[in-house]
Amino acid sequence: MKALEGIRVLDLATLFAGPMAAMMLGDFGAEVIKVEHPAKPDSSRGHGPGGLWWKMLGRNKRTVTIDLSAPEGQDLLLTLARDADVIIENFRPGTLERWNLSYDRLREANPRLVLARVTGFGQFGPYARRPGFGTLAEAMSGFAAMTGEPDGPPTLPPFGLADGICALATAYAVMTALHARGSGGTGQVVDMSIIEPILTVLGAQPTIYDRLGIVPPRTGNRSVNNAPRNTYRCADGSWVAVSTSAQNIAERVMRLVGRPEYIAEPWFATGAGRAEHAAELDEAVAAWVGARTREEVLAAFEEAQAAVAPVYDVRDVLADPQLAALDAVTTVEDPELGPLRMQNVMFRLSDTPGEIRWTGRAHGADTIGVLTEAGLSPAEIEALRDRGVV
């Protein structure tokens, strides 16, 4: 048994949060059916170098094509919804309703259905109908304003950070709704905006501003909560990152770099106090690190039981022995490309582990199989194909 075996998910969503949430559910055994337009494949199939994003994002999903804007396509979705537990969609608010696929109608077909609606700003409010992307959430949540060098511009991440956080939140929300449904209950709507999960993980900023009027500044790699905390260049040109969130770690670092006198300073006793003296602490750590190779730095920090990590690029990630031991990046056989390396499932369950059963499949690869299982005859499927519905 897989952890989510017996859960059926219809993935109607496109880049990126909704499909990634569906992927996460599929990783642990849910049957995920990816629904794409017959003539307009999912955008992730062409996203990034070589279109390889789809191979990861589409893993563990069966693929069907249905034109949801066509009445016959809407009827097909209702047919599939009768046997589904979850639908994940990320159309602008009102789109499903315009297609006569409101939650009321979906619930008539299946009262136990959970409908997860992922949008930029939620289903209501003055921004609800705006196009919503992760970049906008990163800007409007406060993330970009506090990211970057103090004298530089607000900085956006070079990847879908808000989408990824929202995907995790959506998978969590779906599981919460399924648990609330129980064995005999009814489904409900999950209203998920991309902006709210990243706003949550940014921490207590609203509370701090509310009580103290403090607006987080841009501090580069430094932290307003502790120091030393930065990246430092080694003698061989590589980089390491140091964190001293715990007081005892900060003390070990100062002893290691030959500046134990700082520990006796009154300001050193708190993270906030150390942060106010970040420049002099950084100078001490940078000088010590800069005189040694990365291998020497890592060995010395490990011996001192201080917190350090090498700054990796993807080549280092693939070569790291700890990540290899965890199989954090695994190899999956792809029928088109052969062995493919990609991130594995995100956590390990001792009794019901997840797995990547297959990579992203071809556009519409399972249309005939899924519709046949739904009760359509070969002649009916062929007629729908002739009319461009599937």
C-alpha cells in the first residue's frame, strides 16, 4: 500500500504551484490524471532548457486531453469527477463557472469532491481577477523588498520560490480537507492564493511592525537577528556559508577564528547585539576563511562543532555524499531520453514510502485508457477526437 493509494486527483492546473502540488500527491501513491487542452499542451512541456521541466512536474501522472471550454468536454470532466477525490485548478476566478463547472455542479456529480483553487490573490477581493504569478507574490509579500544588498534594488529569486511554497501549502490543504471529509463526509473548496504561503514563511514581520513599527531592511547575506551570518570566500576561490543562530555556535566560531575576546563583550550575549556588530565579526571570519581552502575550512568547523556549509551549484549537489546517501536526487528511466536524474520524493516514510513510478508522459498518452475506464466506447472516443474535444 502507498500512503495515498485510492485517492484520485484531477490536475487541471498549469505552471507551477497547482501541478507541483498534484505531483507531490502522486509521489505518495495518489492516482493523478493530468488534463490538458487537445491543441495546447501544458506550458511546462516547453519550459526551461530542453523542456525538461515537464519530465519532473509531470511525473507519476496519467495524461489526457479534454477541451474544457466545449460542452462535451465539460460533460467528460463531470464524468471523471464522479470517481475523483480532488480537483486542482488554477484558472482565474470565474473561469470554471463560465464553463458551467462551478463547485455546485461538480458537487452534484460527487458530494465528496475536494476542489483546490490556486490563484494569485484568492477567489475574492479587489485583485481576485488579476493575472497571478509567483513573481508578483514574491514582490507583494515583502520578500523582494528585504532581499538584496542594502544599496541595491529589491531582488527576486531566479526560480519559482512562491510557487514552490504554494505547492507545499496546497498539498497540505488538500490533505487537511480530505481528513476533514473522513470516511462519510463531504468535500469542500480550498481557496489558495500564491501570496499567502510565502507571506507566512517570511515570519513575524507584520506582528513586529504592528508592535514596534520596524520595516525589515535589505541586509544582503547578513541577518538582523544574529551574526556572524554570511558567505565567505576561501583561498581557493570557493565559498562557504556560516550561521550562528545559536549563542554557543557563535562562541565556537569566534574561538575558531582566533577572536575569543569578542565573546566577553556585553553586546555579544544576544543575536540582535551581535547583528549590530556584524561588520567587525564578518571581517574576523572573512580573514580567517580567506586564508584557507574550502576543505580546510570545513574540516576545522566540523572539528569545532560550528555550523558551516559549502556553497554548492548543481554539480556539487549531484556529487555530495550525504545527498547521495539520502538518494535526494535519484535516477528514473524515461522512455524517450533514457536515465534521467531528478529530485526524489521529499521525505521518507518507513512503512508507506513514496516513489517516482514514471517521468512526465507524452501529451494525451492516457486519453483512451482513462476515458475507456470512465465507460466510453472506442467509437465515442473516436467521435470526440474527430470533433477536437479530446
